[in-house]
Amino acid sequence: MAKPPEPIEEVMPNAAWVVEAEVKEVVSTGPTPPQPANAKPGATSVGYTSASQTVKLTITNVLKGDQATELVVEKPVGPYSLRPGNKGPFLIDKSRTILGRYGPDSWHLDRVKGALE
């Protein structure tokens, strides 16, 4: 069973940008992190982690932060991967790292907007 996302109230203070965006391009991918001994190749089992990625986002709406139409950001090692076409709300810190355990799938857009009020 996957861990739930962190409480948005704990993550939001670290967000320099909160944007609605779509992944335009995966610029680069880091090395594959070690997997648990019992993980099946390519499986998304508990404990599975995917490599870090540098991605280019096309911004459709800025909810917090400086106006931008595009940002290049880092997706840290974690239990998800991004690919072109993935979209949703992204919380991004001042070092341009995506926040949230599951990236744009961490919180529904209405939850993100509510946390900004």
C-alpha cells in the first residue's frame, strides 16, 4: 500500500511557486536508484523508487509566485516518474524542486487552491 501524501499544510510554506502545468519535456534522468530486494523489475510495488528527473513545465496558471510560462524543475528520487503530457498542480520550492511525495498527483487542485486561501 502506498503512503498517503504529506499534509499540504506542512508542504505549502516551502512552495515558492504553485502552478497548474503540463510536463513538456523530460530534459534528463538521473541514475536508477537501488530497489528493494523483493521488487519485481519495472513494478511499482511498495518501496519502489524512480530516478530523479529534470523536466520542462509549460505553465498554464500561476497561483503563487513569479509569473512564468515555462519552468525547468527537478523531480527528486521518489515513487513516481514524470513524462510529457503529465499535468496538474505543481508545488515548487525556491531551488526549483517539485514538492510532494507524488508530484502533481499529491493533492487535487481544489485542495491546493484551498490551502492558498
